[in-house]
Amino acid sequence: MTRTSQPTDPTTTRPRTSTLDRAILLRLAAVEYQRFTTMLAGLDSGEWPRPTECPGWDVRAMAGHVVGMAEMAASVREMIRQQGAAKKRGGIPIDALTAVQVEKNAELSSQELIDRFRVVGPRAARARRRTPGLIRRCRMPEQQDVGGAAETWTFGFLIDTILTRDPWLHRIDISRATGQPLDTTKDHDAVLVADVVDEWAARHGRPCSVRLSGLAGGSWVFGDGGPTLELDAIDFCRILSGREPGTGPLSTQVPF
């Protein structure tokens, strides 16, 4: 893929929204839940306790978070319960929420986590598909921190985009922690990465060329001149997520 125009970031004047066609977003969600299930099912008993790049989380805790997030997406009642528990916990809202999810599922065995996600993943995909446009267009009540800056999202950006990026990046985390192979294809991972690239380019707003290697990669040109960045597509996303430090345009973070 080659892009030759420099996108502008609309969030300077309005809440952030998803930019991909919703049919594509829904397909990505369903596939990602399936791939995450497959990743968990392929782990052996010695891989679940391994530390990940998310501080304080081993593979089991990370799986508990992803299961908990899918449970929240699948049920309004569970969403209200988790948000209430996170509010009581206090602190940074997203950190409180993920801690609630990890603790909720901490007593499940590895097989129970696999079985639970196998059921709740498709339910979450269906619930996200059924979310009315009126709700998706509404602003979220709390601002979100992205790279130290507060910004406003629509519920649609959370539901249609972030709730797919989250398990996708954690699937990468688990692959790196365990050595399990990462299932990567052009019709799924490359689409996710391209969306991240476009959002990142709009966020920093500077001319640059990007060449990302691997099945999830591609080539983009934004504006005239500027640096040329060449790196692996997965590493690119890890840097933008804050898992690795970035300099220049790569210091601009994108939410996952």
C-alpha cells in the first residue's frame, strides 16, 4: 500500500472516531477474537507464568484482562459492574478497569480461561455489531490519555477500533513472551496496521515516508520530504503503543 497525501487529524475540533468502513471493523473484530483463542489454546503449562512486556502481568494475567474486556463488551450488565468496581478502586480509570478484569479472572485455570474466551469472544463480536449508531456517535464521558495528552473519543472509536487493537497487541505480547508463532496475514493484520499508520500520520502531521516489513507491512508517503522510516510492522506498532521508546515522528503514540 502506498499513500501519497498527508491526512489531517480531525480530533483538534471533534471527538475521535473510527475511520475504516464498519463492515471491515466488524470482520477484524471477529477474526481477532478467534486468533486470540487459538493463541491461548496453543500455550503449554510452562508458558502461562511467563512475564510479558506489560509491567506486572504474566501471560495468565494478560489473558484474564483480555477475557474480562471481552466480557465487558459482550454484556451491558457486566460493563456496568466492571466500571463500578473500577470507580471504587480509584486511580487512573483504565488501569483500575484492567486491574478489576485481571482480579476477576485470576482464579480461573488456563483451560477455563481458554474455554471462557472461546464462548465470550463471539458474544462480544455480536454485541459490538449490534451497538446502535446513536450510541457509537456519542462522546465518551471521560477523556482518554494518549502519550500524556488528554483527548475525547466517541464510543464508536472504543467499540469498533480499540476493542480490536487491544487483543491484537496482547496477542503479540504473548507471542513475544512465549515464542509461540504469531499468525499474521495481509487480509487481517496488514489492515489493522494500515489503520494505525494513517492515524499516527494524522496525529503528528509531519511529512514522512514509511516502509514497514513483514506480512503486516506496506509503504506509505505522507507529504513532501521528511524522513524515511524503515522497520518491521509489528515493531512499529509496539513503539507507537509505548512498549519501546520512539524518537522523532515515532514518539507520537497511538492508542491500542
